[in-house]
Amino acid sequence: MTGATCFFIGHRETGDELIPALTAAVERHITEYGVTSFMVGRYGNFDKLAARAVIDAKKRHPEVTLTLLLPYHPFDRPTPTPKGFDGTFYPPGMETVPKRVAIVRANRYMVEHSTHLIAYAWHPASNARALVEHARIWGRKGKIHIENLVK
């Protein structure tokens, strides 16, 4: 991953009413921050909405790419590239990570290797919220820009 990369993290039960805010955030990241590479998982409605926002943005910005984050090794769980995506990514070093923590570890990897994070996390006892808190540490070091869509 090179250049400006934006990762998404949010709660799986996020409602569809968030799509206008996600669409605006994606557009802002492209036009104001120069982000052309977006990375998203696929384990909940937030991920689905984020992917939809980027796929729509790709129609206006053909230089934009969307990559699916794979928390499980593609050999164990073959995953074809979904429609609208440009590829898949399995973080290096994940081969020895236990499956029960693979999603959390893959998400953490992305926070530590992205320049931007679009989040929707408010649950106090959730992995998404904990990841945003971890990202804030990186943000204070100037390593990542965070936008949490929670109002």
C-alpha cells in the first residue's frame, strides 16, 4: 500500500440512514485529502455501506480503488473479488493468528498502515470502538487522520 489509504471501521448493525454521511466523507477524502485507495472488510452493514459509498464514488473518480480486507488466509477461505472491488488484501504475518482474533488483528494492521480512517463507532465495549481508540494514539503521532461519523 502506497500513497493515501483510507480504512473503514464501524458497527455491524449500522443502519442504512448513514449512507449520506458516508458518501460525503468518502467524497471529502478524495477531493480534500487526495485519498485514492480505500480498504474495507465485509462483516457487517457498516462495511457494506462503506463499500457502496466508494463504489458510487468510483463512477465520478476513476482513479479510486476499493480493496477487500481478508482476515482469513485465502487458502483456507477462498474469496473471489466481489463486484465493484479492485482486489483483495491479506495482511502479511497473519498466518499464525488464531481465527478467533483474525478480524481484530487484520483491522489493527490496517489502522497502523493507513493514512486515514472513516469510523462509525460508539458502543463503549466493542472492538470497533477499541480500534478507534487505538487509532487515536496513532493520530496523536500524526500517522493517521480519523473521522468518526458519530454525532
